[in-house]
Amino acid sequence: MQRRNFLKAAGAGATVAATTLTSTAVGHAAPSPQHALPMGSDHYRNLVPELFVPSPPAPAHSEAIVIGSGFGASATALRLAQNGTAVTVLERGLRWPRDPFREIHTSDLLADGRGVFRRTSFTNLTGLPVVCDYFSGVLDATDYENISVWRGAAVGGGSVIFTGVMIAPERRFFDAVFGNSLSYDEMASTWYPKVRQMLRLSPLPEDLYQSANFGHSRRWDQDARRAGFDPQRVDGIWNWDVIRSELTGGTRPSASVGETNMGNSNGAKFDLNQNYIPAAEATGKTTVCYGHQALSIGRERDGRYIVEVESSDPTGMVLSRRTITCDRLFLGAGSIGTSELLVRAQATGALPNLNEHIGKGWGTNGDGAMVRSFGFSDGNAQAAPSASRIVDETGMPLSLENWHVPGVPVNIGLLGSLGMTLDSQRADFTYDAQSNRVVLNWPKNGSAATVEALRAVQNKMSIAGTTLPGALPLAQDVNSSFTAHPLGGAVLGKATDGYGRVKGYDGLYVMDGAAIPGSTGTVNPSLTITALAERNVAEIIRSKR
């Protein structure tokens, strides 16, 4: 996009800055699909016809149901299937194809319905509001009273929309989070390496780091060193050969021009649709049912678990609602989805033996997005993969990752960082019977300590790099109004035993970020979530319970 077009788009965005966001959390009113598709569903059918291929129906009964298809869920499904268990995976989002030249996904700045899951407006990290069609896009932004929670809504879950960083926390931070409930030595010697191999994790290669589109990464590292920090390369889930091909014209540019938060059309991100999920399906024991939302869970007298499932088309039109059963139920719908199901089941009496820890221990992973202005660098665009991170322990322990600026398609001197603190702020979920929705009770200014800690490091880098914090009027210096790393709600060792078995119920398991107590120790949670699922499902299979 040329600079003048960017400024024109930014100006248009500013005129709708007061647009009220429409939440699509359970129980919230949402516009009817037939009144919210100005371009019509045929527009999306023409763009991505594969999305309209009907999903396989969910069997009436399964040996095992896995709810969700993100990191923890996909690892669980694969290992169960390899052990001979027939698995049904329920995913509320769509199954997205890949293509080296078509625009399968949309961009942050000019997002259409393919970007956001069933809402008509969305404000990205730069503060620019986008009006879009009500459609089953890949990014779910659920607004609670004091925080917005971002998560994946697609086959592959969060792996489709995250920025690709997958690293383990330092031992001291890991131990501060998990205490005696989880062994760092076990995770570091067995489960982290298992996931690294499966997902082919590796740091940004030097040839790409030196290319024009990573000029912002080199400038960020330079500023960090001038501020007295030591930037270290981070592992990513990217296919570096695809990104090289983008730079030489062999495929449509995607990751090299800042696309990631709403998917990479050409497969540059080695997401779960290229490893765990196809491997599970290749066993012949796994059926992935997309467009299938689990509304509630319970248990029959004979011990079978019941799941109320609503299937819908890509526009959100409900096709059916039915109840299916399984012998064992694995919850992998993410911290929000899993917590909602458990809290509702406890409150309504569907699973009355759940303990007092259900819905507790939720946190944001200390997330905060930062931007600095007047940080000019090489290149006309900023590539999405993160090159490095720094750690600071002068106050609240935290890390800053060398980031691009989402939603800004040209390099105009903005430098982005993603911060994560070792915060202790926790919240809980409660059930509102009147509205039949589960509420997240995040306190007002709940991220204040995180903001203060991140701002101190941001300011230090700003002074050292002769840049300015923030990018007004587009973006504040530290944005903690959202989290992309929701964690907790069914914490390991409290709501569950030490391997994710839900206390009070045999055959019911938590296999995702809900098991993690609000933080993964100043790093992105994806590696820890996947490694923990690998560990837990291995023990569940071994012990046969």
C-alpha cells in the first residue's frame, strides 16, 4: 500500500473512532447474519469457496471428544489417535485453506469478515477502528467490562493468528508460576524438546535478519543495546523458505509485510494445520468437525459425557443444535472457552461435583503492546516474525519482544514491542443466570502494575534510541486494554490433579491454557501449553485413566 493510501485509510478510520464495538461473547446480542453482510455471502464464497464445504457431522457417540483445535487440543487429539482412540474434534471456527498467491486471509488495517469472528467492528492495536462484515473470521475479540480477550477461532486455533514466537521461560520465572505443581527439569528435558521438534522451531536466520524488511528488527536491537540490554534471538514457528520466496517474488507477500494476526495465506506460518492436525487425521482415527460450537457439557447417569453442539455456516447461520455423547471428554477450547464450559456446568448443576477452584486463577500473562515513533529504519514494510527479546528484572520481571507494528502496512518509523510481565493479578469467572452468560471479573486498572513496569523499560529504550514513546493520535505508549494470552480458570493441581484430570470426574480433562495459573513466566504461552498437553496426555494414556 502506498503512503498516501495508508494516510487516507487512517483518516477514514479516525472518522469512525467512536464506533461502539459489538461483543459476541456467550449471551451477548449479535447482529443477524442476513442483515450484516453488505457485500453478501457470495462475496466470501467467491474469495474462499473452500470455507463453504460442509463439515463432517459429529458422530452421535465418540470414544473421545476434544473440544477445540488449538495447541493443547491438537496435541491431545494426535496422541489419543496414535494410541488407537477414535477422536472427534469440535471446532467452532472454519477450516481455512492455503494458497501461494490467493489472498485467503485479510489484513489488520482493512480487515473484512475473514479477519474477525462474528462481529461488525474491531479496533486493532494501533487504535484504528475497522468496520467489517459479520462472518466467521479467524480472530475472536471478546469484550468484557475491563478487558478485551483475543483468541483464535479456526481449525488450528491460536496457531493461525499468533505472531509465531515459541520459547520456554527461564527456570526462575517458571518456578515462580508453577511452584511444586510442575517440574521444570521434566519439561525442559522431555516435553519442550518434543514440541520444538514437532513444530520445527528455529530463530530468524541471519540472511533474513539482514534483509530490508527486517530493518525495524535491527533498529530495535540497536536501541536495546544502547539502553544496556542484551537482545537474544527467539525461536519461531515460521517456514523461513516461504518468507525467502516472498522476498524474491515466488509467492504472494504475507509474513514479510506484517501479516500474521489474521492468518498467513501462503503457509508462511507453520501452524497446526501443517503438523499436529493432519498427522492426527492421517491415523484414520480423528474427525475434525468445524463450524461446531460446544454450548454446554454434562454427564449422564451411565457415566457418558454429553455435549450440546451447535453447527453453523460461515455466516453464522445456525444449521442444527443437537446433543452428542462420549466416553471421555478433553477440554481444549482455550482458557476462555474451557472456563466458560466448566463454570456454566457447575452453576447449572450439570456437573455439580466440580470443586471451588473452577473459574479461578485467570490472568493476562502480563500482556502489553508498545510502540515508539521516529524510529526510522530500512525497508518499505515491516516483516511480522519476531527476531529477539530482552529481559529486565530491575522491577517486576518482564520481557520485551522485538515486534512489528500490526495494522501499519508501511514502514513509517514506528517500532513495536510486545511486553509480558511476571504479574500476580488474577481474576475469576462467574455465571450470570439472568443473561445465561459467563462473566470474566477482571478489575478496573487490573494491569496498572504491568503498564508501569513496561513503561519504565520502554522509556529507557526511547531515550537511548532517540525515539518517542507512543504514536499519537494512533497509539498510546503501552496498551494493556487487551490480552492475546488468556490463561487460567481451571488451574493444574487445584481444579485438576497434576495431569489435567478434573477433580470430581473421571474421564474429564483440561488440556489447554486454562490449566496454567495466569502466566507462563514472561514468555508467550504457546510452547508451554503444547508441552504440558503432551506431558499430560502421555500420562493419561499410560495410566488408562
